[in-house]
Amino acid sequence: MQDNSHKISAPQLFCILLLMRISAELVYPTSGGFGGTGLAAVLTAELIRFLLALPVLVYSFKGRAFYAAVWRKNRFFGWVAAVGAAFLLGGFTARTVTYSAEFAQRILLPGMPGLLLALLLLGFAVYAAVKGAEALARAGVLFLAAAAAVTLLMALADIPYMRFDRELPQWTTELFVSDLFERLTRSGEYLVFAALLPYVRVSRDAGSGTRSGAAGMWFALAGTLSAVLLCAFFGAVLGEYQTMTGYPLAAAASLSDIVLFKRLDGLACAVWLLAAAFRCGMMLFSAFSILGELRKKEGGE
């Protein structure tokens, strides 16, 4: 019988991944274009990420510990895969902390030093990672609900500014390539997915692998759809100004004007900044979990 204490559910896994994915889309600076070039970069980046993660997604339907499975086949390649994944997660964490601090400094707290903001975000991420998978899963669901509510309010308030008859710019290969590369550097969710597979709660009526795999596939679809919708939304609201502003979220939210909130930019940016900090904590936890998984295997023999 598997111990289900301190485990997470497949829906929580899905919420974690989706929150991480959207937070990177909104907090990272962007210089990508709108229209066909931007949408093509979004779809291509998502397809590349999906194809690279396909072996993990296929394995997740029948297994729970991906890196341990590789280790059992070959210890050397198991450690190479684990250390490589942990290294990538560390790099994605550092990149997210840097860009999140820049986002906070430019949008929310212009008077604070960027280094101090980065240290505060990193401290929050370390604290979140120490709390463990179960606490992170609960926080992720709450963050996603709050962020979705604020973002939906912003979208509704920006309806008067939406224009779908804007003149679209011509295709630019150079802009497509740069936008594609920038979007690919926002990755890390599938690495977290592989790291969290051993933490997914086992159910009696269905195998945990089936539910974990389904969560991964639903995330692939929802992540792509959310990225496309955000690109289309910012293009409809901001038009060519989208290519001039580094943070479309702040620009679109500053236009909002509803009864209770005259402007939603501060609230929306603060919520997604916390989501980005959560993203950092989740990636740190995953990096240490991957290495800890193989250390336990080595120590057990």
C-alpha cells in the first residue's frame, strides 16, 4: 500500500504547471510582435516543448519516478539526466528571479533596488521550497484562482479597447526567431512535471500514472491555449503598442476602469509577481527532489 501522506493530487499538479506557465508569459519582458508573427512564435515554442517532453509524458501514464527509471536502466545516464534537469531548473529559477525583480522594480516598486527585490523573491522561493510538495500544491491552487479572477476582471474591463480590425504587421523572420528563442527560455514546467510524479497521490479506483499522464496532457493543451489567448488579447487591446511595451500585462491593466477598481494594474501585477515567486519555489523544490530521488536509490543498495 502506497503512503499517501504529504502527497498531491493530479488536479493540483495541473494547477501548479498552468500557474507556472502563465506567470512566465506575463512577468517576463517581451519584445515580440502581435498578429501572425507572435502567434506563430507561440505555437512553435509550445510544439517544441511538447515534443521534447513527450517521452516523460508517455512514461507518466505507467510510471511514477522518471529519473529513477532511467537510473535503473543505466546509473550513469540516470545521474546525467538528473543533474542536467536540476541544472536547467536552477538556471530557469535564476532567470525568473532576475526578470521578476526587474518587473517589480519597473511596475510596482520603482524606488527599491533591484538586488534587494531579487533577494526577497529568492528568499520567498527558498521558503516555499522548504515547505514541501503538499503545501506548494495548496498554495498553487489558491494563487491560480486569485490570478484567474483578477485577470478575468481585467479582460472584461478592457473590452471597450479591443479592436479586431487592426492592421497587422508584415511577417518578420528575424522577429519570429528572436521571439521564439525568448519564449523557449521560459520553460521548466515539464521538468517540474517529471520531478513531481512520485508525489502524486495513489488512488484506489485508478492508477496514479493514468491520472498524472492525463494532467500532463491537459496541461500541454491548456498551456498552449492560454499562451495563444494572451497573445490575441494583448494584440487586440494594445495593437502595435504591444511591441513597444516590455510588459503587456501592466499596459493592458492600466486601461481597466470598472466600478470598484479604477485601475487593476497594481493588483494584477502584484498577484502575478507572487505567482512568479511561486514558480521559483516550485522549480527549486523540483531540482532538489530530483537529486534526492537518486540519492535514496544509491543509499538503498
